[in-house]
Amino acid sequence: MKRLFKGLVFQVVFAVVFTMVAVTGVSAKELMFLPFKYGTRVKCVQGNNGSYSHRGKMEYAYDFILPSGDIFGTYLYSPVTGEVVESRQGVADYKYNSESSSRNNYGWGNTLLLHDSATDKYVRIAHMKEGSCSLKRGDKVRVGQKIGRVGCTGYSSEAHLHIHMQDESASTAYSKEFAFIEGNVKEGRSFYSELEANVFVLDAGGGMSMAHEMAVYSTYKSPGWSHSSTNSSNKMTAGESYKIECDEDKSQWYKWKFRPSRTGVYAVYVRADSSGNKDEEARYRLYSYDDDEFETEIFIDQNESTPNELKYLVTTAFNKGDTYYINLYPTTDGDDVTADSLIFYRLY
């Protein structure tokens, strides 16, 4: 992302044609940033199917606190770009926390329901601090925008953030399964927020982050790639990933295909786990059949350990309506390459 931005890379011409095999991701879930300032470390105190309250309609919800102390008053930031469809404020902190009634907005306390225009999903943020949110129904929000603070309102045993995704705007809607960009969030584990404005993610498993700027997205691969995922809280990864060991004929490849919904200049990063025996010259080829002169070849050291396992790929302009491809090839016999996520940071 912008903290790893390194500048432009050269362009060369390279042409290779392969037969494509569509990737059917094990779990192509929507992806969401943790709704905290970049670098904020938070702890999940109740995850999916939690024994306290995350059952039935709320089985895919999450609760967060600070691992180092009281989260009360910590700023919250929008994980979506879209519109406020519900804003209920005016509930006092540390009152009526043991009940679900009209006095505490039926358990939600001070709450926002945000509609993401890119994915058409809704995000519920609950138990906010009294007086911390001025957003009203119909207000527009952008990913990374400050929206309020964590409180202790509604049905709440302590100050914490409650968050879940749903398919519809009804207050009685069921929660929907999704994945956090920061990793495999589970109860008892801590994570650092990667939330930044103008950033979105395309996952190798087919998932896209909220507030993405793509009209079309799909992935393909040659045979032999094995599905993998991470359980590490300090090696952050979005959604699903795929791995393969380079063989002698070096014919393996992985392909991301995308079509932007808006024209812009983007810094693009790849996420690649550095653990194990990784290829020091994994080859990425960026090209478009809509523009014969648009072609770039970049070599990435996947063996290099970097913050959040992000490695800078390229800065370039993408045109609305044009289709682009990024292919990944292993180059060193016996070494592994990982196809994980693409991270787009829109510069303008």
C-alpha cells in the first residue's frame, strides 16, 4: 500500500498463450477491512457461533476490544463506500446493558447500518459511544472515513465493537459469512487493521473487498495448484490462496482477470507468504488485449519477508471498460510460488 510505495517499473513485451482452467474458490466470500485506524491492534473476544450471543441470526458476527486495555472511545472508520441506511443514536453508555428493549434500541445501542455500493451488502456497526456519530440516514460514506467511536451501549457486558454483514437492510436480517482482509479472525486472537482510504483487494479465491472498483473479476489456473489458507495472526492474508512447486518445464501459471469500473492510476501490490522455500524470481506479467502496448513483466522475490507480506508490483493507469490480466509464473525448479491477493491503492 502507500507505506510500501516504491515508484514505477519498466515495461517490456512478452507473449505466452495457455489453456485456462477456471478457479472455483473454496470460499469466495466478500472481504472487509477491520473498521479501525491503520495499524490499530484489536482482539476478537467473540467470533462466529460464539457462546455468548452469536447464534442463530448472529452466527457470523464479531466482537472486538483492545488487547491492551479498554476500547471505549476508540475511533471507528467506515469499511464501505456507499450510504447510511440506518442511524440510531441517543442511547446512553453503561445503562440498560443487561437487557434488550426500546431503552437501549433493542440491544443494538447506538448503531449504524451501512450499504456498500460495490458489493450491495450491508454492514452493521453496533454499541457505539453516545454522541460520537453525527451521520444520518441517506448520508454518503467512503471507505476509511471516520464514523464514530466505540461505546458501551445496548446489550453489552463491556465496551466493545460489534460488527456483521448482511444481505438486506432489515434490522431482523440474518448475518452473512465474510472474511476479514487482515486474516483468519477467530475468538481470542489479535490483528492489526489494514484499513486505508482508496484501497481495495482482489483475492485469489474469487472474493473482492467492499468498496472495490471492478466491474468484472475472475481467476484461472493451470493444473497442480493446491488450495491453502493462513491461520497466523501476524502474517495477514485476505481470503484464500494457492501454492505450487515449480517443475522442470515451468508451465504452471495463475491468472487474475479484471475490468475496472472507473479510470484511474493505481499502485498495485501482491501478497505472497515468504515462509518455506519460495521462488526468488516469481514472474508476474500484466497485459491487456484491449491495448497492444500495455504489457509489463515484473520479477518478485517471494522469499523476501516484508510487512504484512505485501510486495510492490507496479504503478499504472487502468481504463474503465478495458480488460486486464495479471499472470504469475514460477521460474526456479523446485521452489514454491504463492498466488494470494492483489491490493490496489488508487492514487487518482
